[in-house]
Amino acid sequence: MDKHTSMIQRVVGLKQLQFLDSGEIKLMGISGIFLPLVTWGFLIKLFEEKIGKKDSDSILYFVGENQGIQSVRLLSKKFGYKIDSKKIIDPLINQGPLLGLGQLILTRLDEKRKVMIIENPTSPFALNYRQIFGIQKMPVDMYLRGLLGGVARELFNADMVAVERTCVVMGKNKCVIEIKEREKFSTDDDFIKAQLPNVSLRPTEIELSKWFTKK
């Protein structure tokens, strides 16, 4: 039995994955749905065509970023981990397969330089996107980049950004996501520059508090 199967069995055994009579699915108390990857791919393609790739990528990135930030805060609150503790990274990375995000492998963590590198040889979304739309010139894991970037942003309390150095959707054998402070990325590199999210589209804390305040 591999570690991912074991993790899923533990989650089910602890009743952290629930299929309720109401038709609702909950994972660790959070409601969700099973969405076919072809639907997710179509949604992204529609966004690109209707509002432009840069803004589409940025919006998807910030959706993931917010989830990453909230995940760190949730784990910190639930288990008492310090926000700057490495203990909080491993459980978040290990949730990748459980959430269908692929086999996330942390290959570098330099807390002093605020750099993280995460490899993903089995990105299900990127592989399905390639199957549907063919080989791409640019990476497509905007949501996952945002998710990991959000984790790093909260951990390091800095303007952290995640970019893909390479991606399976480009015909490569793995996705490689590098996360570091925005200012440390070269804007002379068009491949990198295209992935830097448009900060004017990032929701502010005030906006988020208004949207998610319980009525």
C-alpha cells in the first residue's frame, strides 16, 4: 500500500470524508464537489477567450492563493502550529494527492532566502489539459501555483509568487514550481513575466472580509 492510499484510508476511517444524506460531500468539514477535469479545462479556456489569458491566469492564481493562505491559517488554528513552522508545510504538501493535485514533492526549502521548489510529475490537470488541447507553449497550473504561492506568502509574510519553470503540458516529464519573492524574479524573461499575476486583480483583505462575512 502506498502512502497516498494509506492517507485516504485514514481520512475515511476518521470520518473526515463524508457523503451526507443531503447530497453534500465534506472533506475535513469543508463542503466540496467532484468536478471533471475536462470541465475545469473548458472553464479556463473560456476565461482565456473571453477576458484574455493574462487576466484569466491572474484570477485563477488568486483563487488558489487565497485558498493557500486560508489553509495555513486553518492548520495553525486547528493544530497550534506556528505560522513560520516547517511542520505546517508537510501536511499541506501531503494533501496534494488527496485533493487530486498530483504528487507534490518539496525539493527545496530555504527559509533564510525565502525560496521553495516543488515538483509535480503527475499533475492530473496539466496531463488532462494536454490530452484535450494538445501540447502548450506555457504552463497551465495557475490555480496550483496560486495555492502554493499563498502557502508561502503566509508562511514567510512576504510578497511571494509561484511560477512554473517547466510543465508536463509542455511535453516535459514533470512540473517544476519555483516560489520566491516577486522582486527576485527577472522581468526580462518573457516566460517568467507572463506568469507573474496582475496584482491589480488580487482581492484586498477588506474585499475578502466583506465577501466571506457570515450574514
